[in-house]
Amino acid sequence: MAKENTVLTIDVGGDNLKMAEFAFPAGGAIELRAFAFRKLEMEEENPGIAFAHAYREMIAENGFTAKRVRLSLSGQSSFSRLSKLPPLMGGKGASRIVEFEARQTVPYPMNEVVWDYQLIRHTWEEHRVETQEDGSTLEIDDTHEEYEALFVAVKNDQITCYTDVIQDSGKDIVSVEIAPVALFNAAKGGGQCRDDECVLLLNIGGQGSNLMIADHNRAFIRSIPIAGDSITHQVAKEFGIGFAEAEELKHRHGFVALGGAYEEPESEVAATISKIARNVMTRLHGEVSRSINVWRAQHGGNAPTRVLLSGGGSTMLYITDFFHEKLRVPVAYLNTFGAIQIAPAVDKEALQAVAPMFQELIGMSLRDVTQCPIDISLIPRSIRKQKELNRKKPYFYISAFSLIVCLLIFSVGVHKRLNFDKSRVERVRVRVDETTRKMDEVNRLMSSFNVAKGRYDEAMAFLKSRSVWTDMLTELQSLIPDKMWLTTVEGYDENAAAAASGGEAAPGGPFGPFGGPPEANADVSDTAIPDLTEVQQLRLVGYTMVIDGNDLLETKFRNKLKTSKFFSSEEDGSVQLKYVPDKPGLFNLTSFEMLVKLKEPIKK
């Protein structure tokens, strides 16, 4: 079930406290559910104490359940002024102008007061007649427009002494205003003041009176320190009695004496009180007249065409006749109860007795259903800050929730990413381990391969070396000139030969001990040349037929060596040739001994 919309309105008067709870049914009129009224004995030093005591008792006794509260304060505790703004200013910069005006006129430091203003747009038509050069007249109607600012200021401590008590009871303060503004809104919202007339609203309270002039859409407010208690004080002084007894005497016998010739009442007490009341009302009328003159002279306002009375001090008998006589305009009581409905449970007789004092409460209730003409808020800064904080709390909670969700999403994402990365690392680790095992296997196989290859290369080298001598001898046979033949072919290593001879050259020079003919050398070759590990040269021994000189053999043989793949044909001693002297009976045969250097040594 939807929660019903209700509001508790509280009006703190000079000597009384009024409460009313209103409900706002969907599609229905404002309904008065409950009300309460109590006299207050205000302490001048701390009025909040009496208010707190009465407030708690009235809440408990009347069962007010509304959580929202609208509060109005007595006009005597406020400072208000209506100021004209410079031409063409309008709404632009109005706050600075009004603030400057407030600083100049408010009798308290601005940091000690709560203030607000209402910008009022004022238009009027001016009719004038201008004389032309030819003597004719011209009627001109001009429409003028200007802006006025109605500002109200109240000391901060005069508000917080009430708002603190209300907040401590768990209720939410939605507006704070002064009683004259609430009364003005009630008269406008209740249809008691039309927009095409000028009406004087006079609220006569206990300690003071509030005067409001509703001139079309304009407003003028003034507080007057003359009211019902002024009569009570004069009665107490006249009869030498206390204030409470004088108040009771005033309510029992009091009325406003009529002007002119009239028959006085039989009771001297009533006659005396009526005269006192007329004297006080005359003083009040004087202030009202001065206020009207100020309104008309300084603000160019219209004269009131009607007067509407309200407040507890306005219930005195013949008071409407008095003001009708003085102001010479119709005078009636302000009644805004037509704008609301009264719940069946409300005691209508008790309400009728205090009805003139409940107009402000109705005016505050109208704020929930319509845009009031004067919307001035005097909520203290502490409450505004708290409301602003409360208004931002949902956004803070949403932001905090969003942050938590983002963190959760981020953590989930990070967790998933970590798990994904871990799975990838695990997969990579498995593959790395597998690859490592394969690499180890490959390295092991490569080692085996290298060992086998070494054995293979050794065998191949051995097999290759076996065919070298055959190929070399075959090629040597093809290179030897036709007039030459060999008797001895053997390997020779000069370094090995030198080592065998103790570091000295072998006998017979590079040919070792072979200095004689081949037959002579053949017997000693085995003893002169040790076992060779490497063959660098070939030692060739044979015969040739020398025809054109001794170098013929060397020249022809050297030329053929250039085409060989086994023998070196360089000119740096790669071929060494030695001829052996001829022996008798060899028939032009010459023996020779030759050393031929190999391009690549042959391992043995």
C-alpha cells in the first residue's frame, strides 16, 4: 500500500503554539486531519525551552504522525523590506542588489541571519496628455515594467531553537517561513484576494500585529508592535491585577467601544475595558494608516479596497466596525477554510473557536499543491547542508555500488585472466618440457650420430686413402714423359727424415743417402727413411733419355704437373731433380732422383 502524503504545519506565535496535520489524497482536496492549540509562556532568554516542552506534549496528545514539517515564525522576530531594483536590471544581478540592500538595512551581521528574497515583476500603465506645437493635445498610454525584491531575514538562533527540537523528534523540516508570508499565501491561494484588487490583510496577534498589502501581484509587509496583549497590559494596569487575570477579564467583558454617541454598558468593567480597547485599536489604526501612506507614497501602490482581519486579537467584539469606521472600506474576517476539507474526526466547534489563528497553517499547506505567490525559504544552513547531503546520498550509494561492481568485475576479470595465463603457462610448460625432452633425445641422438659419423668418416678416410695411392700412381704414370721410366716410387717426409738424422740433414742432401745410381741407393733406403706418419712428397727414382740437355726432363715434367690434382707445380721447389752420372754401357741413359711435392699430404 502506498504511503499517504501528509504534512504537519506548525506556527510559533508570540504567545501561542498552533499545529495542524494535513493530508493530500490523490485527486482530492487538502484535508485537515488534526489540529492543536496551546498558550506558551515564552522565556525571553531561551524561548526554545517552552516550545520544546509544549511541542512534545502536543505531538504525544494529538497523535500527529506526519514526518514532514512546515514551520512559520512570528513576524515580530523577522526583518523584511521591499526594495526596487534599478531599471533594466530584472532578474539579472538581483541577488547582488538585494544582498547589498540587506547588508545595509539588517541590524545584524549577515553571517548571523538566515535570509531569502522573492523577486516580484511589477507592470503598470501610465496615461498622459502631451500638448503639440499646434496647440492640440495627444493622449499617450505607456506600459512600464519594474522589478521589486521582497527580502526577509531572521536571526539564525531564533530559528534553530525550534528546528533543533523538531529534528530531534525524527521529523523532516521542508520549509521555514514567517507568519505574514504564510498568511499572504493563504489569502491568495484560498481565493480571498483577487489579482485585480488591492486588499489589506491585518493579523492582530497577542504580542504584535502583521500588516500585509496584496496589491494585484505585489506584496508589502510590515510588523506592528501593537496587538491584543497591549490591551491586556492596560487592563492589568488599570485594575491593578495580574496579566492572566486581566486576560481572562478582557475575554469575558472586552469589546471595542463604538465611536460617537452610544449607550455605555451597565458594567463599569466592560465600559473601562472597551475604552482601553478602543484606545489601543486607535493606536493600531494610526500605524496601519501610516503603513498605507508609505505603501502609496514610496512604492506607488494603490489604496486598499478591502480589509481582511485574522489572528486571536481580531475576535474582540465590534473590531470590524471600528476599522470600517476608520478606514472607510469593507472589513471582514479572512476565511481560507474553503480551500480545504475537514476530516469527520476533527472537533469543528473547538476549531471554530481558534479558526482566526489557523489561517497561516492553511497557507503553509497550500505549498504542497500549488505554486504560492511568495516562496521564501528560511531553512538554516545546517539543515540545507544536511538536505543536500541526503539528496546526494543515493548518488553516493549508487557510485559506491558501481565502484564495488567495477571492482568485482575487475577482480573477476583479473582472476579469469590469471587463470587463463596460468593455463597458458601450464600448456607452454608442458610443451617446453616435451620440447626439452625431445631436445635431450635429439642431443643424445646427435651424440650417437656424431660418434657414428666419426667412425664413418674414419672408415671413409681409410677407404679413400686406400685409393689415393692407386689414383696418384695412375696419374703419375700418365704424366711421365715417354722417354722416362721409374724404378722406385716411395713416400718422403722431410721433417721425419731430419728427425731420424738427429736434427741434421740426411746424407746426400734432400735426397738422403741416395747420391749414387738407383742400384746403389736401393740397398740403404730402408735404413735411411724411418716409418712415416704423413707423406708430403714422393721420391721418384728412374732413368731417362737425355737428348737436349739435363733440364729437359724437369721442364717437360713440370709442365705436365700443372694439370695434376695430386702434385704441386709451383716454382718454389715443389719439384727437385738430381741426375746421377752416367755409367758405362747405359747407352745414353741417365739415372735421376726426383722429389715431387704433394698438394695435400697423405696420412699413413
